[in-house]
Amino acid sequence: MTSPRDVLRWSVARARARLPHPPRAPIEGVAPDLSYLHANRHEPAYTWIGHSSALLQIGGANLLLDPMFSRTASPFRYFGPRRHQPPGLTVAQLPHIDAVLLTHNHYDHLDRWSVRAVAQQAGGAPAYFVPRGLERWFARNLPRRRGVLPHIEGLAWHEGAQLPAGNGPLGLHFLPVQHWSSRTGFDRNASLWGSWAVLHDGFRFWYSGDLGYSNEPREIGERYGPFDAAAIAIGAYEPRWFMRAQHVNPEEAVQVMLDVRAAHAIGVHWGTFSLTDEPLDQPPVDLALALEARGIAPERFMVLRHGETKRLHAEGNRIHPPP
């Protein structure tokens, strides 16, 4: 966790050095394949919206991870970290969302306007699966339809829930990683934070959320893995003296992929909001160097462009269900 003194020290240092430097090359998105996304009911697929937000399609269900569509990652509409890239999918372009999975309550992951907008989709609101301690926030902030709130379920670490899906139920498991929570400055760690394992009979997926390096990914891999694919944070890691405990760098992200026993990984938490000292386009560069140093093929841990969809494939890693 960070202290006010560390925050001040970092803020002064980055102001003096005029950090972060701008990207050295344009960060360009792609037009989303809307016809595929709206028709897909059978193939596992991951579409990067930007930062940590993504559309995950598994078992005929559409899951929205940490939805963030707003202009700024802050409690204010016009102040705070501003979006460098527009969302790869707009709310209006989403297929019908069955469930929203939230990892923690920082403003770049929990955005009030975004979760409210998704709740007002045609056909009814999705279910919201959130860290324990955030149920009351969602009950206060989600819109009611005919006086009824959407389904909100708060989970503690290692608790699970089932989501009905067209091709068999999904197991949703909320799992610990090293991070922290706070939204107001007076509620530090009042709610949980974590990662999500999404388990289907035909596919196993892990989403890291924000994390510093620890033993927990290895324990997740031993208990819930192996995974066919994972989305792992690779950005917001400089300076290391300040960020090490809360955000992995690309080299550590590669180790996290190995620890959780993921056959493939997609790098997230970069290229959208300038939160720390490295340029927005630096994480993919450092990821490529880390993979080369470990002798790991670059296609095993990839990055996507905003709006890009990666069609995923099971690796035959079927094991007994986790406890």
C-alpha cells in the first residue's frame, strides 16, 4: 500500500522530470467486428475495450470485465487522468451482457457512469459480481427497473458463484492477489480486491486485475489451473520503488503467466490512461524484451489493439474442478 509521504515524493519527482513522456508512436485501435461479437455463442473470445476493460465470451455468455467507458479515471468528469484512446467498443455496440465482473474499486476499474449505462441495456440488466464490501455501493448507484435492482453478488476470496450460460454454467471464482482498495481516501481496504477465474467445461480463463508480484498467482495456478488463457496487467509500473507492491512490470507479468499455468496471455492495463511514469506505449516494448529473455514465443503473451478481438482456443488442460 502507498503512504501519503510516498505519494508526495513521487508526485514531486515526476513533475520535476516532466513525466510521463508522450508515446513515441501512435496507439491506434481497430474497428470492432460487431457482426461476430453479436453472433458469437460458441467460441471463446476476448475483445479489448481498453485499459482493463474487456468483453469476454465463454460458453455462450457475454461477460464484461471492469467496465470503464468514461473520459476520465476519477470522480470528476473533467479532472483526473484523461483517456488517451477511445473505448474499443462503446456501450451501444456491446452485445447483451450477461454479467459484469469487477476486481476492485479504484476509479480506473469501477466507473459509476459505465456500470449504470450497462445496467440500462435493452433486455434487462446484467448480474453484477463484485468484491465483498462493494454490495452497498452498487445498490446505491445502479438504476432500478420498476423498483427492482439488478442482481448484485459480493464474493469473498475463494468464494464462487455460478452463472447460467447457453453451453453449460460458468463457475466464477473470486481470488486474492496483492493489491489494495480505496475510493474516497477514508475507506482504505474497506472492500476486497482480487482476480477472477472463469471456469467452463470447455475453457478456463483467469483475469488478474491489478496486482503486485506475490505467491498468490502460483497458488491460483495450483488450485484452479491450468488455464487456457489469461488477461494479465502489464502497465503502470514505474517507478519501481513506488509501484512494485501494487503493479507488476512486464517481466513480472511473464512470471505471473507461468505461475498461474496459463497457456496464453493477453496484456492489459496499458495504452489508455497515463497513470505512472512510463510512456503509454512502453509496456508492449518491455513485454517483448521479457519474453525474448525467457525464450518464450511472442505469440504466447500478446497485446491487442483497442477494439481487437482474439479468438481463443482450449489447450486440452482439463483437470478436476477446484474445491
